[in-house]
Amino acid sequence: MTPTPLERILIIHDYSGLGGGAELVVQQLRDALRGRGIDARLLTSTADSPIAGSEPDRTYAGGTGRLRSLREIVNPSAVLSLRRVLRDFDPQGVYLGMFLTQASPAILPCLSDRAVIWAPNEFRPVCPRGTRLLPNGTRCDQPVGRACLASGCFRPWGLAPRLAQLSLLRRWLNVVDRTLAPSRVFAELLERHGISVAGVLRHPVPVGSGKRRRHATPIVAFAGRLVPEKGAHIAIRAFAKIVADFPAARLWMAGDGPERSRLEALGERMGVAENVDYFGHLPRPELERRLSGAWVQCVPSIWHEPFGLVTIEAQARGTPVIASAVGAQPELIVPGRTGYLVAPGDPAALASVITDLFADPEAADRVGDAARDAVVKNFDGDTCIDHLLNEFEDIQR
């Protein structure tokens, strides 16, 4: 059977702003599909505020208040909005991004007669907390259920709605034709927890033109939400060791979040507050412009990220990355050639590599150039979009 040419694709994602990597991925996906002449539309919640250029095509009610735990089980607004979009837009294919934090699994039965690809890039399908981290910061390898109570992650009344949500997800997951993970390690994790994965779908990353221009002052960059699992506190502790050898060095922190005041206090205690610049959340063009001058970028995550978009974006700028050897990072970095891997939660190891690169900026440039070449080869936008469209067409056969 010859597949019908794809003309209309609906993208469903819980958020429309550009505060996280997952949101950036779906925005870039919509733009790329439209560039192929496909009418791609984005359906998101009203839980966050879009910035200019990221506005969704349709919305459903969302929020972060008291009703959120119930909405995560069944969101009537998401179901009604989706039904209207399916009736009016009539998409041939549906791309599911994040839908467990606002839309709820209740949208799945509405998609039973469509070609559906689910591209999960967060841990909510296998972890009620969404991080696979225990309260003490160590990795959790237990199945969802009693371990969530025994470890202190949840109390019974907090866990119950999350378990109900995951039960509905398993019940209706047969609606999804293919689940595609952004990395092999995440695919293996999903498989271990009973979610069948058909393959890996890389996230496309735009690669700018021109050569990186290092700032005159040695700069370490960090980009990401200021939350404990991202390891910004590790970056500050490492930076305190770096300043001992490079007093003029600076740490650029791009991003915002609930940990900012604690991080500022930590910088004061470590004696490096005057060397740390907090940029807050930056629009994408401004972020790229500023961070292009960094000598190195650190990704000191302590959680096992499903992908690691920040790493690829830095490599696309030609910036050498020093990342924690957790999650998908070892799939993105060839140690010593396209970046460096260090043990998670080890400021001394992170500081040692950065200090060596500050002392030999030409070597850093060589690694950055090799990393950029690898991104061009492995994360080319056209190749990634071709892969997605081929998957949709294969479902239709």
C-alpha cells in the first residue's frame, strides 16, 4: 500500500514557551516541517506564556495550582480541544511530545484512528517525580510503586494520583503506533519498565555558520534550569578551584530557576561571587550570541538526562563540553576528541579538565571544531526530519 503524502501533522506538547529544551525541540520541529511544505500545527496548554514566535496554534487549559494532580489524570479541556482540532484540521499524523504534566493520558483514545508517534524525552512515564533521583540525590533503579513511598519521594496521597495516571497511560498506550527515544540509554530504560521502543529519533540541532570567537577572558559557561539535578552547584564549586589559577576567569550562568538564590549564596561562601554572572533566561538568539564567546561549557548534571540538548547546542557552536558521564552524555561525546566526561558530582575532576583547557586554548579549539563537525554529521536537521517522516509513512503502509 502506497502511503498518502503527508500534508498535515499535529504536534502535541504540554508547554509552548522556550524555557526548556523539550519546548525548543517542538518549536524547531514545527518550523522544519513547515519548511518542507507540511502544515504543522502545535497544540499546547495555557500553563506557561509563549514568547513572540513560539505561540501555539491551539490551546487547552492548564496550570500549576491545586488541581494539577487531578488534571494530570484526566484533563477534560485537553480532550475537548483535541477533538475540535482533529475535526477541523484532520491531521494525518500526530507527534506526541510531553503530555503527562498537563494534557493527561485521556487524550490518547481520541487518536485511535491516526498515525501516532510518541517521542518521550522526560522520565514521567517511568518516574512520578520525573527525575529518577531519590531525595538524597542518588539514582533510583526501582520500579514505580512501593519504592516511591519507601524512599520518601511521596506520601500515599501524593503518589496515588500519579499511579492512577500511569495506569491509564499503560491502558491506552496501544493507541501509539511507534515510540521513539532521543537516545539509546533512554530507550533501554523505557524498555526495562515495560514501554516498547521502536528506535532512536535524534533531535535536530541548528548549526550556525562561522568560527567560534573566544572571549579575551577565560570563560566557563553553564546553560540550563537552576534546579539541583542540573548540577549548577557543582559548577560553582569547580569554578572556585579554577579561579585559584585563573583569577580573571568568569562563570556565565544562563538560565533561571528556584535554586538561584542558593547558588548566589554558595558563590559568596566560595569567594567567587564577583566572578559569576547570572544572565537569567535569554531568548535563543541572545543565548547563542553570548555563549559563543565561552572557552568551554560545563554540563555537570547529576541526573541521567534522556538526551542532553545543551551539550549538542554547545558543540554546534564549536565550544568544547565537559559533561558528567551520566545518561545520554556518553553517546554525545567521544572523550578527548569531541569533549570530555567526568564523574558526576565531582567538582575537582571538572575543575581539572577546565583548568587544562584554559592553559591550552588551542587544544580546546581543536576539540570544539571536532565536536562541531560531529554535530553536522549526526544531528543534521534534514536527516532527522527525513527520519521522522519516513516513520510516519511506514506506519501508513
